[in-house]
Amino acid sequence: MFDPYQIRQDFPVLENVVYLDSAATTQTPRQVVEAMSDYFFKYAGNYGRGAHRLARETTNHYEDAREMVAGFLGGDYGHTVFTRNTTESINMVAHGLDWEAGDHIVTTLVEHHSNLLPWFRLKEKGVEVTVVDPDQYGMVDPKHIAAVINDKTKLIAITHVSNVFASIMDVEEITRIAHNNGCLALVDAAQSVGHMPFDVSKVDCDFLAVPGHKGLLGPQGTGVLYIKDTESIKPTYIGGGTVFAVSEDSYELEEAPGRFEAGTPNIPGVIGLGRGVEYVKDLGISDIERHEVALARDAAKRLAEIDKVEVYGPPDRAAVVPFNVIGLNPHDVAMILDETRKICVRSGHHCAIPSIHFLKVDGTVRASFGAYNIPEEVDLLVDTVEQIATSLT
């Protein structure tokens, strides 16, 4: 049975704070820390480099983590590449595809900078980029994406869940539109995987970028790039671990996923990520989604009822609640929440300045939820925001 009060026992830091910033990074369960400690204290060796027992055990644990992540995503082991973060995953696609002047990319205004800037930089090569606007709630209509596709469109890059609006995009339909028009599709799942069910084989996107340190409860410095066709992009880096054979003047690349993982990887991080995914699976992803969304929608509804508070995003939101206290800077609101009630929220533009400009505000306060949050924390947030807003009258 899903019990957030029991779950909290695995996150000692929650004894001291009200943590409502899981959209930035989740807290790490003790089981993940223990798995990483086991690597350092019991079998530390290098991955894929050596025949001795420590190297073999390290390699086995690393590949077990890959199997765990691939299975959780609904994908295949050989297509699951470990990276440092979502940003690196997206940049690997931007650098790995062959681009020609006149090629066209479609993305949207609700993207994190990490799913905008790599495409904007390709303008230096003559690539054209179209940015599709959302509606007032941050929802992007797939028909509006279809309307801007032309015969030079090569890629559609779309977030699954907006980190500013909490809106959920129909990535399955958008991927279908891309493929029907001969385009590739990239999905940024930074705010969805680990928070809600996601099956990469069902969505059928060509590239999926996922962080390890958010919904999957892994450590910082870990991420995943899932590549449907591993021959569709070239490795961004090559070197140790990426080659099958090397002569005096040439080389032959290793099969995927190895060809995309140059050098010694973040071994303890990947092992921790695998344990984080196992933890999420044990909790049950549908139960996690149900719990987090219930908290977020309750918070959004109650905050919106407070005079001088404006809440952004659609009613059917993900587990993110952006809001402002009218007349106060969002950073000031966040500091008051922290200093008076130890409530940790994000404030500012959330690395998504175009989305903030669309809202015509300087920034927002953002509360976001994890499996370990409880209704009492929503009560404290709402009560404290109400006190802040009331103090302005």
C-alpha cells in the first residue's frame, strides 16, 4: 500500500524542512546512497576495463542498472545510453544529427532552455527553427505543430511536461504527426518520467531525454538518452570505451550503447540511478502519479482562492504549481516561506525565460511535489501564502 508517511522514513532530510522543489531535484532515498556506498566500499573498479573480480563486479552492477532503466522506460537495453543529465542528452542529438542549411526544426515556447538553445545554436549552420506558442494554460495543440511542418522539417522537439506551466503535452500524438511527415521526434521527459507512467515504445519517439536526479530518484550527474535507431546519430565524443578496433590511422566504433559513452562513466551515479528506479518501481508509478497530482491540484485550487494570489497552468496539471503573490517579487515570497516555515520552493524564471515572458511576469514561485510529500505540507504552504498575501492589505 502506498504510504507517503512511511516513504518519508527513507528521506532523513525531510525531518528538517518542507521540501516542495522536486521539479528542480528530488531528494535521494537512503537506499540509493547505500547502493553508491557499496560500490566505493565493497567492489570499486572501472567499468568495462579489466578482467579482475572488482572490474567484473563493477561492470555487472553498471549493466544491471542499464537493464533496470531500460525496462522501466519500456525500451531496450542496447538503446539506453547513460549521460550526465537531460541537457547533455539533448545536446548529443543536436550534435549527432547531420544538418544542412535550410533544414527545419519545430519546437515550442514552453520548453526549458535545454530544449531551445541547442536548436537555436544550429541557426549558425543555416538551420531554421520555428517556435510554436501555447494557449493561456501552457498547452500546445498538436494541430499547431502540424501546421508549421514543411518539406524541410527534420525534427520536432517537445517537452512532455512544462516546468513552468505544469501542462502535459500529447507527445504520443505529436510523435505520430512527426513520423507521418517524415520527421524525427525528440521528447524532453525531465518533468514526467518517474512522476507518471511513460512507455517509450508506445510514445514511439526517436529520442527520449531523461534526468536521473528528478523523478527517478537517482543522484545528480546522471541522465539517460534513449535512441530508437542507434545509427541515426553520431557519437558526440569518442575515445576509450567507444571503439571496437583501432589501427594506426583509423577506428571502428563499438555497438550501441557503448559507442555513445566515452571515457570512464559516473559509475557510482549510474548504480545509484538503477537503485532509484528500482525504488520507484516498488512504490508503483501509477500510485506516485495519483498521490503527487492530488497534492498539486489541491494546492493549486486553494492558492487560487486567496486574494492577491495568481496561479498559472491548466486545471489538469502535473505535480507542479506556479503562482505569484501580486505585488511581491517571487524571490521575496520564496525567502519568506523558507525563513518563516522552512518551506523550500523554487522562484524565478526556472531556466525557461520565454515561458515567463509569455506570462508577462518577472518570474513565479513554484511548488512541486514528490512521492514523499504529505497533505499537511500543502496546508502549511497555503496557510503561509495566505498570511503573506493578507499582510499586503
